[in-house]
Amino acid sequence: MLTTIASFINAAIIQGIPLLYGATGEIITEKSGNLNLGIPGIMYIGGISGIVGGYIYEYYTPEPVAALCIIIPLLCSLLASAFMAFIYSFLTITLRANQNVTGLALTTFGVGVGNFLGGSLQSFFGKSGSISLLTTGNYYKTPLPFAEKLGLFGQTFLSFGFLAYLAVIIAVICAFVLKKTRIGLNLRAVGESPATADAAGINVTRYKYVATCTGGAIAGLGGLYFVMDYIAGAWTNDGFGDRGWLAIAIVIFALWKPDLSILCSFIFGGLYIICTYIPGLSSASKELIKMLPYVVTIIVLVVISARKRRENQPPAHLGLPYFREER
Amino acid sequence: MSTAAIELKGITKRFGSVVANKNISLSVQNGEILSLLGENGSGKTTLMNMISGIYHPDEGQIFINGQEAVIASPHDAYDYKIGMIHQHFKLVDVFSAAENIVLGMNDGKKFNMNDVYARVSQICEKYGFEIDAHKKIYQMSVSEKQTVEIIKVLYRGADILILDEPTAVLTPQETQTLFKVLRRMRDDGKAIIIITHKLHEVLSISDRVSVLRRGEYVGTLRTADTNEIELTEMMVGKKISLNIERSEPHDIKDRLVVSNIQCNSREGVRLLDNVSFVARSGEILGIAGIAGSGQRELLEAIAGLQHIDSGSIIYNNPKTGVQDNLRDKTPIQIRDLGVRLSFVPEDRLGMGLVGNMDIVDNMMLRSYRHGKGIFLKRAEPKALADKIISDLQVVTPGTSTPVRRLSGGNVQKVLVGREIAAAPTVLMAAYPVRGLDINSSYTIYNLLNEQKEHGVAVIFVGEDLDVLIELCDRIMVIGGGRVTGIVDARNTTKEEIGLLMTKTDGGQTNE
């Protein structure tokens, strides 16, 4: 029984990590007043660009070095997802396009590009079969060295690759920055009331761009974790599924707080896979149980809207463009 | 005389062809309070926005402590130790007072909220503010929010403070507290400019008064040497003859009898206080007042868009002779009673017309309940649109042009044309000529006159006193949500109306 619980917690954390990256990225983005619904697509791009980078490196190098195996996909992923977020920023901040439409278009685009490259990368290089970056995947999966010595605790909580810990660290840093620093205060002001921020001498456009691109880069790491660690350097079309949307749901569930989103991500990770831990479920009931994260999100939305506590509401200017001339 | 804290020389600012400020020069010393007095649209706020870096003057110079200064942004203004307290507060609701105060500042030191709280309480003690720096803005009253704004500029080390109509949102007690603080800041050597149009406040707080009229500088007086009547004359100026045709009213009947209506905002602020008047058929009733004195709320209350707490609005139906109370009825219910009420709202493209829809579709907004079946019949509204275009000489490529592409005057013609086409018995128009050129304005005046001659009770909210005096039959003046007087337009003067406008302590004047 204990081992089942431990393995469930372990699995919940593994499932929660990509969600946590997505949620942290989206929180940073939304704090600047940008509702980036392109996050699911950006996470696909984050995954596939890591695969492409790793693939090319492994393909042209007879004996890949550990450090480069990690750094190249990491950099590719960060840059590509930040670039996606930059497209979003340019369209919504500079050209003032509708945020929802732009985000949804980016998601459709990102998923499509991911599946296209993932499905045809092998044939570009004259090979057949599916992608398998075993070397890179193994480096990404390397757990902490002392994990094995700590028995069940080590297996449950410390058996992940470095990206898992990085996710938690980034979330904690983001929480700290938002709560305790001048930059965080300014960023929150931009999302709440850009006109006020502008009058206070804050460069609203710069904050929005930087927050959105940083948020995109962080979210992209969720895709990288998924392809490199979770499925060990492989690609399956639509394998990442709807985790991006789940990440956006977590933002609401965590009340736009990155520290709370750590816990929420693991809860959602658990809800995502709990159906495989309940014995004797028909496939229909499994699908019903998979709805749980979304049902929980709707309940949270209803509760926070009903309670009207101002601190728990989304940033007041979320989703709206800012025109300086209109003040 | 010592060097002025701030001195303006020959400032001119244009917006397109409109001259908002023309060759204005004035100065303020340290340890002095200057009132800037003027009607709506006289250019007070524009002028102050140039000092605080929001606008840039087209001509003229600004000197600060004798040095010429270029203020290109609000940030520059802070660097020159200028702080402006806007009429609409710029505060983040979910932040605490202290967080708002420190927002956007970077003094290079380590960011520590405890230091901020300490400095804020220091400033509060020095000038006698009472505020809890930990309190969130959304929990604050208007006066507390204003205090936060003032502390915000003092925290940034401002020596020159500009307050844009600070008392407009305050109760008399809060105003007294504010004045006490302002005097203490003056005694501390700050230069203070206060924009206002309440004469008694000018006389009680300021050392000198500068008066603007229609963007032009009229003059500066020492407060001790002047009085309300002199200031009113400077503010409203000499009467200008406009030669608007005005027919004698005939067949006058009480159409709309408004008695003692009270309205409160959601925050509990009194918007309309015991307002009573009669709108008569065949007559134009003008409504004058400083912007935001309750004109909008009054019209919306009659139109069924504003909740009324007490009082009644009785409509005498000319056809049936029935008296209906319109209070707390929705626009649809009012229409179903057979009340033919037309409303030309202030916000033309927000409340009056849908900017992205064409003229025909906008006509249908008034008649969408006509007809049967699920399909639209566009022939009738199309004919109406064509009629309005030819009758009122609307300049448009055609009836299928989105109205937002039309110029302001043409938009207004479409809106007024539609409202008149509904054959109203009561026609309410709020600032119908705002932003219109002379010819369009006269077209609108003539339309209103025509309606009056047809026996319509016209209610005209205006800002230009010359127009009100020449166009209307009676003028009701409101100030601070109260009726401060109803005068006969044929036998009144701008000074009389000006004095009533700035009188906020109530008191009914009989015709």
C-alpha cells in the first residue's frame, strides 16, 4: 500500500512538472496583463525545438558530450519558445491585435509545427522510424546521485532529472520576485492598471514584452521536460496532449500565485493519472475521471468569482490592450 | 520679488486646429497657493498637463527656479520636483497605499517595504495626514485615495504641487481637512497650484488667482483684493452675440414634472439631490452647470437608465391625458407606456450609435421591435437613413458606411436625425454641439428650435453660456447635484448663471 501511494505521488510529481512550467510561464505573462492562450502551442514548440537541437547534435557527433547534450536542446527550447512569445507580444502589444485570437492561432500553429517536425525529422535525414534520442534523454533523466541511498523517500521525491527541480526553483524565484522586489511590484502594476504604471514612469511596453517572452521561455521548458525526461528523448504526435490547457487552468486554480502553483501542479498531475491507480475502471469511467482537473478549475472559478476577494481576482487589465493616447 | 518656483511664459498649445492654450504667462512663488480659475474647456487642465509632462507646449517656455526647463514626460516632471494630483486618481486598486506610493520609483537603494512605511508615516506626521499605509486602495474612500495621491508626490520630493479640481469629489468637511494640509505645505515652502471653479474655495485657500477663459489668459489678482463678482466676470467674459433664431413659445403645457428626485451612486455618493423642475411642451429648457454636476445622471434618470432613490417623474401624455410615473421604469417600459422620449446622449458613439454599424443598422436600433418574423426589413430604415442624409446634409459616402468613419458633426446629425424621426414629445440632448463646427452647430440649433415649434418639450444640456442664453427659453442651473436656480433665458446674464453654477451650497431661486 505504502509503495502504491509512493509511486502515485512520484507519478503525480512527474505529471505535474510540465504543468508547473506552463503555469509559471503563464502567471508571469498574465501579471503583465497579457492573456497568452498560445501557451499550449509554445510548449509544443519548446519540446520539438529541443528534439531538433538534440537530434542534429547527436546526428553529426559520433560521441556526444554530456554538457552539450543538455545545453543545446535547452538553448534551442528556450529561444524557440521565447520567439513564439515574442510573436505574440509583437502582435498584441505593438499591433494591438486581439489577445485571444492571437493566442489561439499560436497554439494551433505550435501544435502543427511540433507534429510536422516530429513526424518528418527522421525522413529529412534519410532515416525511417520514430525519433529516439537515447543519449540525450538519458542525460536529462539522470537523477540526483544520492537519491538511491534514501530508500523510499529518495525514490518518491528525488528520482527526477534536473529539469524537475529547476521547475520548482523557477516557481519559487518568480513568487519571490513578484512579492518582494521592485520589478515585481512594477510588473503587477502594469497588469492591474497600465495607465497608472505609465504615469508612475514605468515603461509599460518593455515590461509587457519582457514578461511575456520570459513567460513563454519558461513554459517551453515544460515541453522540453516532457520530451526529454518523461518520454526519454522521443516524440509522439500529439503526445503532449492537452497539458498546455491544464497549465492555464492551474493559473486560475493557483490564484495567480507561482508558489501556490507548485502544489496545484502536483495536485493536477495526480488528478491527471489517478484513473490508472484506481483498479477495475471501465474505459468510460477513466475518461470521466480525467475530467476532474477541469471540473475543479470551474469550481475554483465559481468560488473566487462569488467571494469577490479583490486579491484573488485576475489582473484587472488582463486581456485588454493599452493605448497611451487614450488617457 | 524672489525667483518664482515655476514661471510660464507665452505658452501656446494646439490640438489640430483647436487652440487649447493661447499665449499664457503666469508664475507661482515658493510658499504660495495660486488658484487657476476658469470654466469647463477654458484650458486649465491642458495647461497643467504641460507642466506635468503629459503634453508638450507648441510655443513658450517654462522656467523652474529661474532655469528654463524642458518637461518631456511625467518622469521629467518628477525630476524637476513637480507633482500633479489628477482629477481621476491613478492608483492600483489591489495595492496598499504604500505600494502605490513607491510604485515606479527607483532610488537605487535596496527595495524594502518597511523603509517605505517608515517614510510614509514621517510625511504623514509632518503635514498632518491621517492614513493607514497598509490599507488597500479598494477599501478606501475617495478622500483617502486623494491623500494617497498627495503623499505619493510628496514622497517623490515634489516642491511644486498641482491639484486638478481636488475638491470636486470631497465633502465640505474633507475639503476643510485638505485645505488645512495645503496651508501647512505652503508654510513649509511648497508652491501649490490648485485648479478649481468654486469661487468660495478660491477665496478661502489661495493667495493669488489666475483666470483663464477659452484658452486665453485673462489676468491674475491678489485674492485679498478681489471678490466673487469680479472673478465671475473675469471667468465668463463679455456676452457674445450669436444670433440664434429663437421663436416665442406657444401652447405651453407641463409635459414632464420632475419632483424631488434623489440618486446615489453605488458607492453612496449623492449624485442628484432633491432635484425638481418642469419641462414644458413648446419650450427649450436649458441645463447649465459645471461638468459632472449631475447633468448626465439627471437625463439618464429620466430615460430610465439611472436608479432613483426617491422622488417622482410624472409624464403628462398629450394624447390620452394620462399621468404616468416614469420612475424606476426601464426604457422599454417607458416606451410601452406610449411615452415618446428621445435621448441624444453625451457619448455619441458609446451610448447613441454603434460605431461599427452603418447608418441603416443604426436607424434600426430605434425600431428593432417593429415588424414580424425573423427576417430584417431594411427598406423602411433605409428610407429614413436616406431622408436624414438629404434633410440634414450628412456628408457620407452612402448609407452603408460605418458611422464611426463619419466626422463628429455628421455622426451627431445622424443621431439627432434618428431621435427626431421618432416624433418625440420629449427630446433630451446632452452637449449636442460639442466638437462640432459652426455650421453643424447651427443646424442642430435649428433642429431643436423646429422641434420646439412642433410642441416638443426640449431639454438641452449645454456648456456654452452664450448658446444657452440665446437658444433656450428657461435655464436651469445645477451645481453639485442640486438645482441652484431656474432663470428666464431672455432676462438673464452670463454673470448670473456663472454665479449660480459655482454656488454649491444649494438654495432655490424662483423664476
